[in-house]
Amino acid sequence: MTEQKSNIYMIPIEAIQSMKPAPAQNQFRDYPDVITVQQAAVLLGVCKNTVYKLIKEKSLPCRRIGTAIRIRKKDVQLFLRKAS
């Protein structure tokens, strides 16, 4: 008997669909209402420098607390909706 090799193209569509990441709303649930630049970068799927650029361009609102930058989770969600 010959052993059958697995082929990614032979995986049923249902199996592939079940591997999809959770909807964006679920990923936001684990974060506080006010997040850091690093957390925003993770949620947006970009690097921190891109988040700083979005802030500088005033595309992503933020608040400065001393030298720290904080972003409302709501603003990140709104940015993603507008970008879609």
C-alpha cells in the first residue's frame, strides 16, 4: 500500500472556514477602554511607527498624559470601520 500525502488543497472548505480568526469585535474585548500605542499597533496589525504616523496625521485621535500617549479603544474601532 502507498501512503497518501496530505494536500492543503484537499481540505474541505468548512475546515478552512473554522480556522479563520475570530471577528474583530472579539479581539477588542480583551483590551481596556484606553490602550497604549503598542496595543493599538497589535489591534490594527501594523507596527508602532505606523500608529505614530497615524497620530501625527490626525487620522487616529489620542491623548497625551505626560509623555505617555493613550488611545481610546473606540477610536481604533472607528478607524478600522472607516478604513474598510
